[in-house]
Amino acid sequence: MKDWFEKPAPGVEHGYCDLRIDGPSVARNPGEAWALLPRTGEGWVVLTDGVRRFETGSREGLLLHAEVVLEATTVVVRHDEGVWRAWTWTENRGDSHRVVRRRYLSSAPKVSNRVPEMEYATYWEKRQDDGLAVWRPLGSRFVGWR
């Protein structure tokens, strides 16, 4: 049986990488929550009044959720039970994880008369299951606008 990673669907890329996930870091107020995000980068934020693209320097509104990527690292912040938790996902060269990249149409406003696409990377890790090594999904991160 062929490995399903050998022939991806159109618009899908795959490969291997090393992945490090750090966190969670905890913030106890909105100012601390915004400070968990990088100062620059690209991504999206969910505020109490809507969803918008991340803007460098903008730190206004009550942050509920965000994913901001800068180079090979994505910071994910989520509001949960009165605090904000943040994780950093960093991808490097290597082969400890499998990665599949896929693009999705966004509901964000058109740019240059084109609907923007959001690119996500989904990671798989090898785990033991009844004595067999199997690839299991680990999670996904935003990797940029396209």
C-alpha cells in the first residue's frame, strides 16, 4: 500500500520537519495578552466585536483568540476561563514530524481584487498503538496569507 503522503491533492504540499511547541504562557489581563503576540508578523485576531487581520502595532480591543506568524514561528493566544494562554509553534528542518500544508479561502476583504487564502500546516507525530508505530495528527498552525 502506498504512503498517502506520496501523492498529495492539488494545492497541498507535504514533507517532514522538526516541530517544537512551547507553552502555555499565561496572561491575567488584556494588556499582558496582547504582549504575548509578536510585534510584527501576519495573522488574524478575534476580538469581541469581530475578526480581523493582525496589524503591526495595533493592540486595541478585547482579545479572545489570535494566531500570528513571524518566520517559522506561530504564536497562538486563546482566552479561556478568565485568563489568556499562549503557545509557540516553531518548525525547523528535520524529520521528527510529518507536515501537510493546505490553503483555504478566507472571508477577509479582497486584496488586489483577489480573495486572500489562509495557509495552514497540519502536523503528524509517530506514536505507538498496540505495539505499532503509527502517524497521528498533532495539531495545526497558521503559517501565512497567500
